[in-house]
Amino acid sequence: MKQYKPLELAQKPTPLHRLNRMSELLDIDLWIKRDDLTGDILTCGNKIRKLEYIMADAVDKKADTVIVAGGIQSNLAKTTAALAVRLGISPVMVLAGEKPYIAKGNFFLASLLGVETRFVEISHPSELATAMKDVSKELENEGARPYIVGFGASNGLGTMGYVEAYKELTVQMRKEGVEFDHQFLAAGSGGTLAGIMAGSIFENSNSLITGISPWLSSSEVKESVWKCIREMEGFLDIKPGSIKLKKDVEVDDSYIGSGYGIPTRECINAIRKLAREEAILIDHTYTGKAMAALLDYVEKGRVKPGEKVLFWHTGGAPALFTLEAEKEF
């Protein structure tokens, strides 16, 4: 069985620390895992952990081009492009929607890299996979050796990045002498949640892990989580179906609001609260909605006073610079 050795692209370990002011305010013991601080390369966030494995596979396959898809403010697209440039591989971004009149946030950062960008109109995220395949065929006909990065980098390879992240967390927890009752994170395409869930099994953790969906239904995210875990079993050369979760995958899709990338009032309040209490920035697409959910769980008593809670900060803050401060805040 091939050994999948990741590239060393991220700065690790990322910090784990207690949010003292928020803990006092909420009457819980709140900690944060700063996976927004994974590197110096264009604020890559959680995507870089997945891409350490995926880009290693692209290099191994001698790809000269990588194709990645997402929304205009896609953290994955920007991060893949940045890492590809660093590795000497040509990136192509396939983005949903029309080219913006003014480049802002992540799209601005990607534009600085001189990335080739294709814009496509879609009605569902699944259509981006077809668009990437079309671009790949076109590039192959031109003599290129393209490599398609899975949607959201959520596949078996990418999932291994967050199994390793959970091992890292476990070492930090032992050092700090803390065990978490709850863990919250944004669960977009499911790969990060899949890795954390699998990692919690390998580390024999009893934390209740809750993914907060920013756009897909809970059933779609759960399906992706299990797909990632089963694919990962193949890469790890372990018996299919051997990874069994102690509890069902917890995904809450009730904080999406009007849609992907559209901030809810609760999301804006969560962004403001964390900034004003802890001077930490979260975004309105992913982490802001996850923090809004955490705050609501506390208010409704689903997280009880004094419980130990971990918030995974998976990045995305550059997207804040697409908002109109006077209108949103």
C-alpha cells in the first residue's frame, strides 16, 4: 500500500488557548483552536492541512496544473492557488458566478497571484465538479497535465489532514489539562468535520462534536462526511467500514439564513462580539455562523454553564473585507 506522506506547507502546531473574556461573559469554559494561523501564505486557514496531502499527490502524479473550484470568496481556491505558485504549478480557479467589478477579499488576494480564472453560472454546488472536468479536458487537449482538487478538498486524502490536526489537539489538551465537553466548527463540504470525527475516534475522545453548516443541508454534509471517512480508510489500508463513530455525525443546518455567504444578524453579532471581547476576527460565511450557533446553544441551555467548549477557528477573515461596514455593522 502506498504511503501518503504530506508536504510540509503549514505552520504547526496552531495555538490552543482559552478565551478568558468570552468564558466569563458566557459562563462557560471556552477555548479556541487557531487554525486560521496555519501559515504565512495569504491567510490559508484550515484548507492548508488538507492540501498538504492533496498537493503531495499532485506533485507525485507530476501535474503541471491544478484546477480548483468554489465561490468568488473561496478560501480553498485562493489557498490552492497560493500553494501551487509556491510549488511551481500553474493554478486555474473555476468560480461560481460572474467576475466582480472590483476585486475584494480572497478574490483580490488570488488576483495578486496572477491566477487564471474561469467563471461559470451554476444552480447547485455539484455543478462545479462538472465544470472542473470540462476545464481539465480542455487543458489535456492543449498538452497540460492537470490535477483536479476535490470540491472543498473534501476527500479521503484531505480528511487525513484533520486526523493529524486532532492528534495535535490531543497533545495540547494533555499539556493544558483540559477535556472538552463540546467542540464546534463550520462544516461546509464536510472534509474537516470528517477528519475531526475520525481523529476523535482514534484518540478515544468523548467530546460532542457539532458541525454548523453554512449552506448545505445537514443530510448532504453527513453524506460527504461518511464518503470522506470511507475513502480515507482505503488510503490508510484498513478494513472498509472499520471506522465507527461513537455517536451520529452532528450537523446543524438551522443557521444558514438566506444562503451561502449572506450574513445573518446573529452572525454579525457573533463577529462583533468575538472582535470586541477577544480581538479575534471570524468571517461571515463560515466561522461567524458557527460562532453564532455556539452562542445560541449557550443561550438555549444546550451548552450548560461551566462546560468546557472548543471552537475550531478554520479561517476566512479576508472575506470580511467584502462587507460594507456602514451597512452590516
